[in-house]
Amino acid sequence: MSAEDLADRTIVCHLGSGASITALKNGESVETSMGYSPVEGTPMSSRSGDVGVGAVLEILKEMPREELIEQIYKNSGLLALSGYSSDMEVLVNDYEKNRDAAFAVDTFVYQVACQIGSQATALGGIDLLVFSGGIGENSKEIRSWIVKRLAFLGIQIDEDLNLSVANLSRISGEESSAKVLVVSPEEEKEIISILKASV
């Protein structure tokens, strides 16, 4: 995705094993769901996402620091919420028949939608909403459920377009207040370009 593809007010949802939501104003980041470390923000495959400081201090009374770090980074997120899987594809497939899977998926969708709403406030609106990452690119259900929670912002997707996507696919409906794209992050190319530039 090039700078030419970006709108004045863009929110990028990189949803995969890790997850981040970033607000871009004229191509420059002005807000992100990440905090001091990538563990903050929405729940991820095995990372907790945001946890209240008070809760962490209380847990530390009963749990050694190193064990708590292990729990937050490796045994939380979708894995803990569902109780059995960190794989979103598995959880979506089990959604209708497993209450714990549905709870994990619904929590993830809700948290991502809340982040988008918060960052829309930071930007003063949304012109472009981007989904990327393993979940963002491959889960039509997650994209649909997130956007349905954004209906109050006037954002809509075309469910037929949402069914089958490729890089830089537009999935927004004709009446949508913002353009919605599915984009491959092409992380490998970015890493290679950074390495080449540093040689």
C-alpha cells in the first residue's frame, strides 16, 4: 500500500497473531492502540491486550513477576478467553456451537471496534478504513462483524465484495461514509527494504 492509496484520515487495522490499530493523518501516525509495548491494545492470539494497572498490582501479590509476564504474553488473549485456542479461524468456525469461542470472538470484535471509534475521534472522522494481517485479510466474518458495529459512523461494507478479496480490494458499500479496503501488509518486502537501506 503506497502513500497515494491513503486518505486524509485513515485507520489501519492490522489484525493477526498480534494486533494494532493505527490512525494516520495525511499519512502520518497520530494515534495507535499499542502502548509501552506491543502487548497493549486489543486482545491478541495469546497476548492480553490492555490490562488495568490495579489488576496487575493485585496479581503480583500472588504471582511472581516472571510468571505474570509469561501469562500476559503467552497465555492470554484469545487463548484465555476461549479456554482452548488462540487461532481465530478455529474460533470463528466454532462460533455457533461453542459459547466460549463466541465469547472470545465477540470480545475481540468489540475491542477492535472500540479502538476504531476512539481513533476516529482523534482524527475527527474516517475517510478510509483498512484491514490487513492474517485475520484482517482472511476472515470475512471478522471484517463484517467489526464494520456492523461501526454503522453509527455510517461505515458499511458490501457483503458480496467481502466474500472474496485480494490485495487492495475495496469492500465498502456504495452508501458507506468511508472507503473500506483489504490490504496485504507485505511485511517481508518492508523488512528487505529496511535491510537494504541499512547496508
